[in-house]
Amino acid sequence: MNAPLNPTAVRQQLYADMSPQHLTPLWEVLHALVPPQPASPCVPAHWRYADVRPFLMRAGEAITAEEAVRRVLILENPALRGQSAVTQSLYAGLQLILPGEVAPSHRHTQSALRFIVEGQGAYTAVDGERTTMHPGDFIITPSWTWHDHGSEADGPVVWLDGLDIPMVRFFDAGFAQNDTRKSQVVTRAEGTSYARYGHNMAPVRQDAPFGATSPIFSYPYERSREALEKLERDAPVDDWDGVKLRYIHPLTGGSPMPTMATFMQRLPPGFNGNPWRQTDGTVYSVVEGHGSVFVENAGQTQEFAFAPRDHFVIPSWHTARLRSQPGCVLFSYSDRPVQQALALHREERLS
Ligand code: GTQ
């Protein structure tokens, strides 16, 4: 008679025997698959511009924009190295273009946002219209539109690229093409899209030309800043966010891109915000001023003391709070519209 096997041995034998059939037991992984709350593999991270800029400038000497196609240093989440991801769903990178250079025209199904960090006078061209970049401008490249970047500036121009690359990769839905031309032909005067859609007005007989993506290619910093300043002066300041507005698609009121939401906020001088957490991991670009973000990570609180042009990421469901002595302005983006479309987004405001 065989000796009775203990349950552990029975199970291990079962797993081993069925493994060649590509079968695996749920009960060994259920807890991790359906966690009681999000357990992001991402970690909070901070990229000081003072540390990053020398490498960007070295990249400018090591390769041309044309040879690189896009001369970008990717901001990789330290816990996701090798994945070109700043969160599980989002990509972030800093792109450099030097005077006289062209980043050749191509298109892809990934949506892109550009947030101008340093310099001015470079342009991006989308659908036949060029947009000149200024620090703090938020610029959109809609999915599957030809786009090239160029510079007639007299110094380096650097911007933050925010793309939905990991999300599109997750869906296995990425397509891309190179244009036959280096730069696209300009067919419209600069500023026409902003004139048509950027003033709480819209053309009488034209539907959304880019569907779910905003037809405003550039949201100028001047306008956003003006709004935040007015609200800081004349309206109640939120205890968590300071003064915060979201950018909108002017024809829908929704996010400017289907996959990414973007925000601009001003923390007034002496702001000491309450903590919050939300399921959309968020990337921040510091526009003006100094401050600190405190992020809880594995039971410990990390402080990132930030300066203008710094970048930082707060992962999903990490508790964070913001503080600024002199006051500051922050731009941010996340995958919130996707989570909202899937009825997954949650936010908790703590005190
Ligand atoms: O400018 O088209 O950072 O295609 C990554 C992929 C920028 C761009 C990036 C891209 C671009």
C-alpha cells in the first residue's frame, strides 16, 4: 500500500504534471490577481532638471535630431527599468531640439502631449499647421496625425513628451508610419486652430476634426496662468489642490485626448496641502516656483523638494501631499479619462 501523500506534495505534483498543458492553479495567485487595493509596482520618483540637463546636452552632441528621429531621454520609473514606462500606462521623456534641426515627420496611433520646459522658438507641425513653442505651453499631437518638429530658435529647446505608449502596447494596438517628406507642407496659418476652437466659440458647420482629440493644438501658458492667478486672488483655494484646472476638449468638455488628462495648478505662497490618493498615477512638470511633494511608499514618507523644470511621478494609490513656501505652478498628466471610461477611477481625499 502506498503511503498517504501530504496535501502539499499532492498539489506540487498536480502543478508539475499540468504545467506542460499551460495550466496553472488560480488559488496560488488569487490574492495578487485581485488585491484588496492597488499594489502598483511603480515607485515615486523625482528627476531634477539640474541632474538631467547635462545628459540632454551631451545627447545633443552625440546624435542629431534627424538621426535619432526623436532625440529623447526617457524618464523611466526606477521600478520599471527597460520598459520605457513612467507608470504602468504612461510614457514620459524629455526631447531636445537644437537650432536648425528637424525631427522628421511620422505618425502613430499613440497620442502625444508636449509640455514646453526650456527655450522657445521651436515648432511642432500637425496637420499642416505649425505651432511655435513657449515655456509652459501644452501642445497636442493627435493619434495618427503626421507630425514633425523643428527649430529656428537660437538655443536649445526642451519639452516633456507624455505619451500613452505602454497603454497602447498593452492593447497591442500600435501602428506607425514614416512620412516620405522630412517636414510636412504648411497648409494653414499658425494660430488658426486656436482662433477657431480656443475662445469658447467654434466653427458653425464643422464637427470635431480630430474626433476624441482636441482640435486645439496648443494651449498657451499665458492663458492658463492668467486663469489660475485670477482664481488665486478672487476665489477659494482648495485644501488639497490649491488652484487647479483641467484642460478640456472644447467641443466635448472632456479630456483633450482620449487617453490622457492634463492639469495645471497653482499653489499659493505658504500652501500646505492635505493628503490624497487616486488610482491614476500622475506625472508632474514643475513650471514655476519651488515646493515639496511628500509621497508615502511602503509605510515610509519620501520628500521630493522640487525646483522649476523638475519632473516627478506619484504612482497609483500612493498617498501624497503638496507644500510650497514661495508658491509654485505645476503641470500634470495621467490616464484618468481611460479609468473613468472603464468606471475604475477612484480618489480619496484625506485630512
Ligand atoms: O515626438 O513623435 O518621446 O514618436 C516618443 C515617441 C516622442 C514624437 C517621444 C515619439 C515622439
